[in-house]
Amino acid sequence: MKILIVTDAWEPQVNGVVRTLKQTRAELIQLGHTVELITPLQFHTFPCPTYPEIRLSWRPGQRLAERLKAFGPDAIHIATEGPLGIAARRYCLRHGLPFTTAYHSRFPEYVKLRFGIPLSWSYGWLARFHNAATATMAPTRAVVQDLQARGFTKVVTWSRGVDLETFKPGARTHLNSRRPIFVYVGRVAVEKNVEAFLALELPGSKWVCGDGPAAATLRARYPEVNWLGVLDQRELAAVYNAADVFVFPSRTDTFGLVLLEAMACGCPVAAYPVTGPIDVIGRDGPGALDEDLHRACLDALAIDRQAVRRHAEGFSWAAASRQFLGHLHPFGNGAEPMQAHGSPSM
């Protein structure tokens, strides 16, 4: 099957959405499918307000239509709700083509934090966007139920996985600082609540891996913290192995791939008992969940690292990708397939 995925999130961004799409594409190709991506790299872009590291496509409609026609897909998946996602949705509706969508991020919460826009406004717009799809894929059952309560229809579960060969137990000598070592990995942005971790009075030392719009301010405010910037996956695996606890202070993530990466290396997690950590870790699992994040960090120190690894081994990218494939709506199911007019250069 020829599968087209449209996404506003792509390189050089480093986040869970990009990583999920890369892993899913690789797994689908291994299963014998042809997968094409339409990303901002193929369009003129402009910086996202308040987040210039993210580039948004400028007036992509005509060029997107040309690429879509040239590829001639059997199924279309719209991964994001940005300019490319909006243009793809418009094209599909205009031509009577079924499509699926995905809900990756708590966009309304992010917008409220940055601009003060009420959640009801953002969720109302998102419900209209996604309800035109044959299925909207969400990462956990808890997120599915939350979206249904907010007026989303046809919401299904599409879980996540972890690369157990890259992220595995190894040498614990990578970070040279006082133990215990507490680590955060992810975007350094207001919606990630990173300062809740940085402000804690913890023994040992703290490390941050990642970058984002709040990085410069937080670096200046917490000079005692060790900052590593953006790392590749093998470097991250070395960090997770060296850490005694992985701290996940976010209250707005829908899943949190970094949770699985840390656990696959045997590193226990400290987090708030909210959607994401609860679904990935469970209330009595390879981590400590507590509204008191300080207490969670200390409790996590006592968790057996082998048990943490065993828990992570239950998450497979192969299984998650087959789940994704099962939710797609090929055009043969009530719609005529498109005719390809050559292959677009990517």
C-alpha cells in the first residue's frame, strides 16, 4: 500500500512527534509498504510565533496538491494541525478522500500558557478539525477518553514504542558529577514545566539535555545545573544509563517517549501522577509518581533498575506501527484511488 503522511513537525525539530513518525515510517517500510512524507522542508517557511525553532509552511496548498497527486497514495494520514495539515485536510474534503489524523500534543494547553486563549476555544477548533477524519489516533486510552469528553468523535488508540537496541542498560560513567544524578531530557519550554525540576532542593547534581525558548533564561537562573543541549539517540542512551533518576516534570504531555527511553536503559522515573506518566509507568511501576515531585525523586532512587528495563520491554514499535496501519482508511474502502503522475522529489 502507498501511504502518504503529512506533518508540520519534522527535522530539524527534535521531539516525540518527529521520532514517532520516523520510527513508524521505518516499520511500515519493513512490512512492505511505500511511505511518502510531506514536510515543511519542501516549502517556504516562517518561524512560529514565540517558538522560532519551529518553521511553519507558507501558503502550501497548491504545492501540496501537486505532490499529493504525483505520489498517488492509497491512504492519507494527517499527523498535525498546522498549515500543512490544514491544507491536506481541505484537499481531502474537496475531493472526497478519506483520511486519518493524530492527536500528538496538548496544543490547547500550550496555547493557553503562551497566549491565554481559553481551552474551550482551542479544543472546539481541534474537534472540528479532527472530526472530519475517519479516525483520530491518540497515544493512550486516557487521552482517548479526554478527547471524547471534549466532543471528539471516532478517537482510537495508537500506542508508542522504544528502540530497545539503542536504549539498553550500559556503562554508568558518562556523567562526571556528584551522585545521585537527576536528569531531564526534552524541550526547554514553558509547557514542559522544567523549572519545577530545576527549583527542587535535591542531593547530588542535576543535568538537562535539550534546548528551547526558555533555555537561556533558565541557564542564567540556575547556573549550578549542568546543561548538555541537544543530543543524538546514542548520546542520550549514555546519559540515561549514567543517571540515577529521570525526572519528568511535564503535566501536559500525551505520552512522553523519553519515559520509555529512560526506562529501557534501566533508569527509574520521577513524575507527577498525570496523563502520560500514569499510562506509561502505571501507579505501581518502574517509577515514582507523586504530586510532591521532590518526594518522587527521592523515592525513585530505591527502584530496581532491572525491573525498570523489563517494563520497557513491553513497548514495541512494530506493534505500535501495526496498530497505526489498522486504523488507516485506504481509498478502496468507499473512495476511488488517486492516479499517480510521477514521483515527487522529497
